[in-house]
Amino acid sequence: MHIPARFAPIIFSALLSAIMVCIVSAFVLVTSQGVHPGILEQWLKSCLTTWPIAFPTVALVAPWVRRIVERITV
């Protein structure tokens, strides 16, 4: 499967935000509530409710962060 390069920023934002939401929500749930029988369902619900916020945030912030990094690195 090949996707045109013009979609790279959107795909990057989608993947990065999905990975981060999955990892962070799992960490927060396990550290705050421990592992329990309903944790997987709760984790999935948490991911599905927070990803719509994370995706546009990453899409908007990533270009700004890249510019900052370009300015401060040699």
C-alpha cells in the first residue's frame, strides 16, 4: 500500500497521537486503578475518547515543534 507523500503530515499525526494515547491512557489507568477485570474495556473507552483531541493537537503542534527544533539544533 502506497499513500501519496502529501498525506505524510496527516498520517504522522494520526499514528503518533494514536500511539501516545494508547500508552499514556494505559499507564494512567494502571497506576491509578491497578489491573482489574474491566481494565481493557476502560482503556479502550479512554483511548477512543481522548484520541479525537490528541490527533488535531499533534497535527497543529508538530510543525511548530519542528521549526523550534530546527532553530535550536546545530
